[in-house]
Amino acid sequence: MEVGVLGGGTMGSGIVQVAAQNGHKTILVDLNETVLDQSKSKLAKIMARLVEKGKISQDQSYATQANIVYSKDVNDFASCGIVIEAIVEDINVKSKVFSNLESIVSSECILASNTSSLSIASIGSSVSNSSRVIGIHFFNPAPLMPLVEIIPAVQTSEKTLVAAKSLIDAWGKVTVVCKDTPGFIVNRVARPFYGEAMRIYEEGVADFATIDWAMTEIGGFRMGPFTLMDYIGNDVNYTVTETVFTAFYFDPRYKPSFTQKRHAEAGYFGRKSGRGFFDYREGAVNPSPNEDQIVGKQIFERILVMLINEAVDALFLNIGTKEAIDLAMTKGVNYPKGLLLWADQLGLAFVLATLEALFSEYGEDRYRPSPLLRRMVKSGDTFFG
């Protein structure tokens, strides 16, 4: 099968590499010739490094690069069995692109979007045969991150779902099927990791360094929330939060933070701008954390129960199975444990009691426990026995 990828940015280039390494003739289309040149040059460097490290042979490197066609013409997708779109996160732009793609490809070609949060149903409505439209959401960097979210829209046929999932499974990826709702699994469930951390900071409980220390040293997360937001980019992360908040009809659980908004407005984007929540400029000295175990444990548990509650609610609303939700968070964002398994180990009664105490103290809907959590505590059930 020939694979088409539209968009030669970081994500599109990564998907091209994955497809080409798995033996597919892969056509990368971008209207910007400079972007295509950069993608080709970057891949050559990546292949050279993999050969140098002994991960692949020189022949495999040549074969992968030979599998790729770089083009500025979408008509080159005509013989593709699947086209994966990886362009700007704008529903109007994507809709126009999909409508155009339908006039080029065969009637059997799957049309997929790599969107991280936009409605697949809305994208699908832009084509006459929406049964072949599906979401295939890779995580960055696509060649390294194992998780791919597969998102069927209400219009997507079972045939399209099975074919898309089988293809991505064959590429050695870990796939989870999830409902077409804002943020899908990962970007929905992960919101409290950032939002509650910023709330704790705004209340004056702890500074950025201490909150990050609590989550890495006590919680076992690979990065603290403020380091991670600086890595992602505060402009990008804030926009995602604002998008999810709006898409959920302004549910308080997803409310953005003025702290992050002000950092983005100031141009403190994080690593890419040299300054974010932390200072990355040469010679800069950042504050040391307050390594108080009691304070650290309170910070960690508060953020963790919020994450667990979000995962429980995702299960309650059938966004994914319990296995898919836990797999998504461990393979998509490298959480130390699946949140539902973590809830079992922590004790569901403890999670509920902590949330109820926060809800009682603040009187805010952001702390409301999921009905499923209440039911399970009442029945004495656990998620994984």
C-alpha cells in the first residue's frame, strides 16, 4: 500500500519516517519547497545516526529514504491507500483539504487526520463519503513514541476502523481506540497535571521548582508540570487548554490559568524562547525546591487524585476502555503507572475522600468526583481486581 502524508512539519516528517521504515512507498506533500528540503535533510541525519548507533543497517537506511517521494503536488496522492493529514490545527483549513483530497484519491482510500483534539465528525462532514474518514493521532516524536490514538467519528465505517488500526498495529505502534470527544484520551485526561499544578502555585502553596520536585521525586513522573510546559511551549500548551475548555462548554475542570496566559503574553514560551516558568538563558540560576516531604506529598496527592478523577470520568463516559485509558497515559505521556491501576493501589476510598475534601473546601465544580468513583467506592469494586 502506498501511504500519503500531507504536511512536512515535525509531525508529518515523523509519520513519513515510520511508514517508510515499514516498507511503504510514502509520498510526502507540502506546498513549501523549503519545508520539503528540510524534511529530507533531517531524515538523512536521523538515518545516519541510527546506522552509527547500530539500530539499522546502511541498506535499511538507503531503503527507507528510497521509499519516500517529496512533492508539492497533492495529485501525487492518487494511488495511495491511505492519506494522513498533519497540517495546521484549523478546522476550516482541514475541511477544505479533505474535500480536495476526496476528488484526487480512489474511492477505497482512507482519509485520516492527525489532529490532537479537533472533531473527526466535523472533518468527515466535508467529504461526500465520510465513512472513510478517521482520526489517527500520533505523538511527538512519531518514530519514538509508541502510542497512537485511533478515533472513529460517528460516520466512520467499521471497515475503515479495522483497516486503519491494523495498519498502525503492523507498524509496531500501540493503538487505543477512543471516542471522538475533545482531547480524545491523553490530552483530556492530562489537563489536571498542568491546571492543578498552576492552581497550587497561584495559591502560594509552593513555587514552580518545588511542585516539579514533588511530582518527579515523590510521584515518579519523568518531568514536572512546569518543566514539561516549558518543553512543550507555554503558547502551545495554553492554546490547547483554552481549546479543550471551550470545546467542553466551559466546564470548570478545564479552566485555563492566568499564570500561564501571562507567561505566554510576555513571550515566556519556555525552552524555545530562553525563558518560561524557568530561565534557560546562559548563566541563569533557577531557585532550588523546598524538599519538605510533607508538603511534597500533599502536592503530589492533590494533582494525582485530580488526574485519577479525570481518567475515571473518561471511563464513565465511554471515551475508552479501562485498558485503553491506562495504556494511553503510560505509552502516550510516559506516566509511571496507569491512572486507574494507580487508583486501585492508592485506594478508591482515599481518592474519593481527598476529592470530597477539596470540593467541600473550594465549593468549585473542578473538584467534583466522578459518579463512577462514588459508585465503585459504595460497591467496594476496583478497576483491575
